[in-house]
Amino acid sequence: MIDRVLVLVRHGESEWNLRNLFTGWKDIDLTDKGVAEAQAAGRRLKALGLSFDVAFTSDLIRAQRSLDLILEEMGQTQIPVSRDKALNERDYGDLSGLNKDDVAPPGGESLKDTAARVLPYYIQEILPAVLQGKRVLIAAHGNSLRALVMVLERLSTEDILEREIGTGDPLIYRLNADSTVAEKLDLAA
């Protein structure tokens, strides 16, 4: 039987998540809590007996470090990893570094723009691996993962705006041969 497993994990809490700042493409590292969240995600995935054939992550340290910590916990540090800015967080432009409570987000990248960047990469690079039966892990960002969740779960624009993807919380999908979702498991802590 072909697995067709796709697991999405938002990076652990970053220094700027903690401070409620727009992070976007700024290369901000994890907090101690973020490290612990990524390690816990790895332990939860390992406890389910999951293993991976390939992993994808963004071009940003918080996602890369989260992926490394997850794979360390799983004892799978030798699998191939692709890093690409197509999986980066939404670009907040001039808002990066400003407090989310103080500033409304004009300019920068819209969620639609983020999806227009993420989805072609998913279709060209990630989905073929999943459909070949590979078990795929993606460690990325709230908004880049939202774009994938919107497509996978066939959500409306309104529905996805209400959807929060927690830091370090794995979403496990088993796909059908036609790329639709056969099964979903949310490992929110």
C-alpha cells in the first residue's frame, strides 16, 4: 500500500512571535519555548511510528531549525531536505518588526500573493513526491502553511482566515491518488 503522507508543521515560537511583531522574511531564531515545541513535535510524530523519506522547509532559520530539531528527535537527520524561499512566511514589507497590535497590515504580501508563491512550488516539487508514495515533512510558517491547508481541505478564503496553525503543532494528511485528502490528523498540543 502506498502511504502518500504529508505532514505540515509550523516552526516553533520565534523571538518575534513572542514579542507580537510582524516577522515576515526577517530571519529570526527560535525562543527556548520554540525549541521545546519543535522537539515535542518530533516526539509526537515518532510516537505515531511515522518516518519520512524527504523534507521541505523555507529559506528562514526558524523553520530550518525547527525541522532539524524534529528530525533529531525522530532519529532521521539523514533524509534529503530541500530549502526554498517559496515556503517562506508572508512578506510583511515595511511592517516587518512592527507590533501587530499597533499597526494594521497595509502593503506587503497578501495571503493570496503568498498562496501564488507557495502553491506552484507545492504542485511542482512536493506533491509529486507525496503521490509517489513518499512520506513528506514540511516545516514552514503560519501563512505559507495556510495556503496549503486551504487547498488540501478545500477551504474558502473566509474559512482560512479564521484558521490558526499553532507553533509546533503537526498536521498529518494521508492523500488519495488524486491528491485529495483521505484522512487528516491534527496533533495540536
